[in-house]
Amino acid sequence: MTESEFKAGDTFYTRSILRQSEPHLFILLTSAVGDPAKAIVVNFSTYVAETCTDSTLVLGQGSHPFLKHDTYLVYPQADWIDAVALAVAVTEGSVRLHERCRPEVLRKIQEGLLESSEPSRALKHAFVAWYREQSF
């Protein structure tokens, strides 16, 4: 897979990207754009009320085939990801691609990014700019 093939809604499982201590499922909130190609990414985490860092959006089991428990999006850790590095990691096997997120679930997750108080203003503005350029 090349960096230009990554699209909003793609999911992958890893800990090597964005320096995670535990492996998580991640979702691209935007397609990879720019030079160098980057995308906005956020990870899922099992919902436990006592440890949840941002309850803006909690998805139920089965919202994505990978999700076996109620899960929240860790918007405080939403960030840019280098699409070239992601493509290399996929090729090397340190990142496993998973099933794309259904469009209606992706839309909820994208809206959650804007509703959450945690992501930076710059990240939110970049998301809105990308979204406005899309032709749905």
C-alpha cells in the first residue's frame, strides 16, 4: 500500500505508530494529503468509566468488527500521522490493516473530534479544511 492510498475510515492495529505503550486500533479521520502526505489519526480504547480520558464518543460493541467491548475514542491523543511511515510499517508488518469503518460510524467519529475539547485547535482546523475539500 502506498501513502496516497490511505483514506478516511481506514483502520489499523499497532503500537509502533505514535509511541503507544499498548497496541490499539487506530482510524484515519482524513485521507492522506499533502507533501509529505499526512493524515489525522485517533485510537480506540476499551471504555472503563474510571480510566476514560474523553467520553465525547463511546461506541458500542460491533460498531467495527474489531470492537468486542464498549469503546471510546482517545481524542486527547489525536494527531497527524506520516503516511509514508505508515505505508512502510504496513509493509514491514509492524502495522496490521483492518476492515474499513462504516461511513456512518466514521461520520460520528469525525464529529466527535470537533465536539471534544481535547484536540488542538490547529488539528480541528486542519480537519475542517480537509472536510470542505471533499466531494461526497
